[in-house]
Amino acid sequence: MSAFEVSRYHDEWGPIHVLSDNDNIYLTFGNGGEQSGMQVNQPDRLLFQYTQCMMLALLMAPAARGATLLGLGAGSLAKALLLADDNLQLTVVELREKVALAARDWFSLPDSTRLTLHIGDAFEHIQAPLLPAGQQDLLFVDLYLDNGLQDQLVDPAFLEASYAHLRDEGVMVINLWDEGKGILPLCMDTLQEVFGSQPLQVSTQEGNVIVFVGKDIQLDPHPRRLQTQAKKLGSHLDVPLQRLLNRLQVVV
């Protein structure tokens, strides 16, 4: 069954569409791509594989208490992070206020004391953060605009500010899509230079590449050592984290 529009929002950047195929609800930005989604009968379960892969970061920073998410979308990652750990405090930065409104109206974004939402530019937030530098254990970068944004993700100034945003041995996670632009090799080289460690990556069925890098610490490149934790968290979130963990690769 094809999806049909159930709601539409507008702002200075263009339309925001909410679509449904009865089983799932999707958020799109008017160019045909589904940016985020939710199963109607399992609203807290991560629908897309790329978001499931990003949750592997919790295995790499098991004692995390503070996380920042750049890019809210429909709120899937935010909901999963809050569900995964009752002690995690989450700060989310979203450029478009109407996106946040759609996430609350249609995608069950919770009103939680552990969730702080800022409407503003993610790059400005990282380079002039509301929180003091070095306060977060995890930094998730899941940003999307129609053009130009991905180049900023490999800007050394952005990555250096991201490095400063994290505590010692913190972990940064980036959702990348190459689209033949040669972004990935440049990003990996710059990440390794700025963070002082070798990135890891997982390729997803949607074509995204999820990249993990530790702040002055080499993330464990041997997935077997994290299988017990992956089984427990995967069962809690109802996602196949053990299988996704086995696809984790060292960037060479």
C-alpha cells in the first residue's frame, strides 16, 4: 500500500510532510525521501536500520549519563535513547521548530524531564554550546538538509568543537551518506586526526554509513566482546543489535 499524506507543516526551509501507509507513519521534507518513521503498533521501536545501528554507541560508552543529539527528525533516536537507559540525560538540537511540533503531534515524542530540546542551528550549538565543554559522554549527529550540510560535517572546525563537547573517552556517532561525493574517506581521515583514534563503521541496507569514533580512545574493534551487552540491549529495544554489531568494521 502506498503512503498518503496525513499532515503538512511549512516553515522558511520548505514543507514538512507526515505520511502514513496505515502500518507506519513517516516524516519527509518534500524530496521523496523518508527521513524518519514510526510503527503504529510499536511506536517506541526503531523502524530504520540506520537508527538501530546508531544505538551501538551505547555499548561503547556503557556508563554514559549525558548525550547530545544533533537533529531530531521524528524523534525516533531520542525516544530510543530515553528508553534504553533511565539514567541518561538527553539534549537535542533541532533547527526547525515545525519538525519538533510534528514529532510531538504525530510521533509520540515524550515530554520528559530527561529531555531538553533546543531549537537552533546544530553547528552553532556545538561551537558555542549551552553546556560547558567536555560535559557529554555521547554525541549523535543525525542531520539532514537538501544541500550543503554534509560538507559541513567534515569541516575540521565542526569536528574539533565536537571533540571538545565530549568528556574524556566520549564517543561521537555520525550518520553519513556518500552519494558519490567522496565524503567518506575525507571524513574518516579528519576524524582520526582530530579524535586521535581510528573510526569504526557499519553500512546499512538504506545506504547510510554509521561512523563511531572515540575521544582519545580506540573503540573496541572486536564485536564478540560486546555480544552479551548487545543481546541485553537489543532485547530491551526489540532490535537486532547482535547482528548489527557483527557488521562493525575498522576503517582502513
